[in-house]
Amino acid sequence: MLVFHALFDFRLATRLMFAAAMFALVNLAPVGEGRAADDTLASGNKNQMMIYGLVTRTFLYADDGDRSELFHVDGGVENTRLGWIAEGRLNEDITAGAQIEMDVPLSNAAGDVNLIGTESTQQTAWGIRIQEVTATHRRYGKVSLGQGDTASTDRVAVDLSGSDLATGNNPADMAGGIHFYNRTTGGRTITIGDVIDKVDGIDKDNRLRYDFPEVGGVGLALSYVAGGVWDAGFGVARQWGGFEFEIGAYYANVSARSTDDKDLWGGAGSLKHKNGLSFTLTGAVKGRKGIGQDNADTLWGKIGYSARLFDIGETHFGVSCGQYNDFAQVGDEATSLGVGIVQDLESIGSNLWFLVRNHELDRAGNDDFDDIFIVSTGALFNF
């Protein structure tokens, strides 16, 4: 494939030198010690509330084969946000709760910047990620009402490698707005986000969700979204000897709401040994409505390794490769190859990361696209 030839040409060697310099800039900086604090507040009605959030800032270098740029962006796999969780006990069996989580206004969102003149963007509005009330019974499960994760959300995001902040299974999270340069026409019309999608179910929506009680690490959830849209999700997490494994799967019927898609389904599995070696595999399908139109599908895998190289926390390495077919149009085949490192900062519950990734697009016909090469390195601070 072109992606493997590209990794050894002269231009890529120059890019890797640039990547190494960026990695050194972030990861050789001194890290201060953190200290624990009480993270809950008590209200007059005896409920408790926790305020939480994260701030993430990233250097992003992108090269489409014709143009290149170094961006200073917010986000990637995670973006800056702020949230509140409230909880109170109704009786010995039932706990009631509420959660609000907001996307704050963003400076230069990672998925918005591009190489066609929009090197700086501002998202000035607040966005609602979660706004729900819940009731949890210790024997009968949990009911959630409002905006939040549906039963299918994150079932294909299962990943025990610890490196998912850098090498997650959706490369469009970082630099999704960068266009492929068409050498045939000299134009830029197709972005990474157009041809790459991990197909993460319905994701967040206004829904009624029921989580069955977990039995032996096995969980099942159902949710209903207005208009006849519904989904089901399954997950299991266990340890066996020196191994830890986690599996997720889902089905979502979206036909009533979508003019293009009828259903989504997928699954993921991740296995990690106590020596730090891990393997992760995910796959998903987007069922199309059009007669004669091929379903879009993705298959992605990663080999990871975790080790305690520094006192500040574990270091996680990941090498991933994914293929994404027929998302923008029938016949499209996008490939993404990535190498990433995540450094845990355990005393403050935060992370540094570094990523090198190459994206390739093949399309039927005369179109000939250059690869898109990116490097990102940044910090995520949890509070």
C-alpha cells in the first residue's frame, strides 16, 4: 500500500525529525507534584455535588503533500469541558443523581482547522454534552433520562492499552478538517472526517436509558430516542490469571431519523497481559438505505505496551492501523497508520501525549490524492 511506501521516503524522514523535536519540547518539561483535595460539596438538602473538568492544549502539525502548517489547537480525542455531578441517597436501595456537562467555548478546535485558509477558528458558544437525571437501584439497575450517552455509545472505544488518548480508533478526532490534496485537479474537497469514522453508535442524545444490573462483570443497556430511534449495548470486563480483557458490542436502529442510514452495529475487544503487552481490535458497519449502495465499514487494530519508565506514572506505547471503506462515496478506501505515546501524570490525574499518523485515500477513477501526515503533542489536565 502507498502508506507503507510513504513512511520511508525522504519527505517522511524530514517529518519524523520534526516530530522528534516536538516530542522533546513537551515531554522534557519539568512536572510538579500534585496534592489530593476534597472534591465534593454538600448542599442544604444533604445532596453532594462534584465539580470536574479538563483542559487540553495541543500542537498540531499537518502536511497534505502540498501545504503544511503548525497549529495551536484545543482537543483531539478529548476537548476542554466543564461538568457537575450531584448525588443523594433516597433510601438504602435507591440513589438519585443528576449530571450537567458542557463543552466550553473553544479556541482553535482540533477538528476545525484546515489548510485552505482557516488556520484559526473560535467556537464561541457553549455546547451541551450531558444534561440528565438518574435513579440507581442496587438490585434492579439504573434509569437515565435526558441528554447523555445512549446504550451504543463507546462500545467500539474499548481499549486497555492506555494509549488511546494518542492512538484512538477514530483518527478524525485529530485534524478531521484537513483536506486531502488532489494531485489530478489541484483541489481540496475531501477531508479526513469525510472518509474516516469509527461508527460509535448513536453517541449522545436525548434518551431514556436503562442499564441492567451487572452480573459477573457483564452489562447490558437499552435506550430509546424520540422518533423511533433505539439501540442496545453490551459490555463485559474481567480478569483471568495474568490477563485483563474487555469486550463491547452494540446495535442501533436509526432508520426513522436518517435519510441515508438504516442501522449501525459494531464491536470491540481488548486484551492486556500483566507484563504490559496489549492487543485491541474494533470493527463497525453503517447500513445504508440506498438501493445498490454499499454499507460503510471500518476495521481497526492496535498493539500496545505499557511500562513504568518514570516515577511520575506509566508510559503507554501504541501502534495502530485502520481501514475505512465507502464513507464519503462507494469505492473510497481510507487507511490510517499511527504511532503514539501517552505519559500518565498520576499525582495529578493528567496526561502528556505524542502522536505521528499518516492518512491515505484511494478513490475509484482518475483522482490521485496525496497522503496527509500529522504530528500532535500536547497536555491534558484533569480537575
